Amino acid sequence: MDAWSDILAGLLMMGGMVVAAFLAGFVAGRRRLLAPADSPARAARLRRICFWGLVVGLPGGALMAAGTVGPLGARWQIPAFILGMLTAPALSAAYASGLLLWFTTPRGARLAARLAPAGRMALTNYLAQSLVMALVLTGYGAALYGRVGAAAVLGGALLFYGCQLAASARLMRRHRLGPVERLLRTVTLWGRPTPRA
């Protein structure tokens, strides 16, 4: 019974954080806080977001790491975790704004063009990654968790992501939406998407 109470508490805590993250992203999107740096004013705003996000987020992330898997004692684990979770959105905003600024450079623009097709079908790719990794690592499939080293897992994940980038580019040349995105659009609009979807 104790395990169920821990699961429920974790679900409520993580569920609340996920809802808060969705709402924060919604507000940021509506206010176009992370709009592309296509003007000097937007570039300056992205630089400010990146700077303050790092100032707030990096210490929180470092303390979270030190408290959960680092040198701090067990009594720091929960406070460090909470502080890390509270400052994580600032660090995420710093990463996003830094990438948007980098994507305005020639080298960054080339990378953005290669990643764009996978981004257009992000939900399909995310679900495919979850399914494949679950089948490879858990008891539902090959049960390789704990039996292969971290380098093999990382190499396999990078190889799979490279395959997803190639498949996404090919699919997005012929379609406007990925398979899961098309299904989601159909369900939310109660009808079929446009013909090229």
C-alpha cells in the first residue's frame, strides 16, 4: 500500500509540474517571447532571456544535481530537487533562446534546416522513440536494461535519431503532417485535414 501512496504522490507532483510547464509555454507562445530573432529588438530580448535564464537556472540545476546524485547529504535531496524544478523553466528558456540566436548564424541555420522536418512531426518521433526504446530495454521486448553499457545505449539512441531525421525529411517532402499529428488534427477538428496532410 505504501508503494501506491508514493506513486499517487509522485503522479500528483509531476502532473502539476507538467500542467504548469504547458501553461508557461502557452503564455510564452501567446506573447511571442521566444519568437525568432528576425529583428534587433527580438534578438536583444532573446539575449536577455538567455542571460537571466542562465543566471537563475544554472545554480538551481547544479544544486539539484548535487542534492540528488552529488555530494550533499540525504537531507538536501528533497529541497534541492524542489529548487531545481522551480528554476528548470528558466534554464529551459535560456537553452531555447540561445538556440534561436544560434539559428540566425549560417552554421546554425544549416542545422535548423536539417532538424525542421523532425520538428514538424515531433509527436510521431517522440512516440516512436518511446516505443522502440521500451521494446529494446524493458521486459516487454529484449530486456537489455542493465545488461548493456551506457555507451551502447547512447550510440543506439543517436543511431535511431539519425534514422528518424532521415525518415522525417523524406516524409515531410510529401506530406504536411506526420502520422500522429494528422490523427491528432483529425480528432481535434472532427474531420479530415487538408489534402496534402
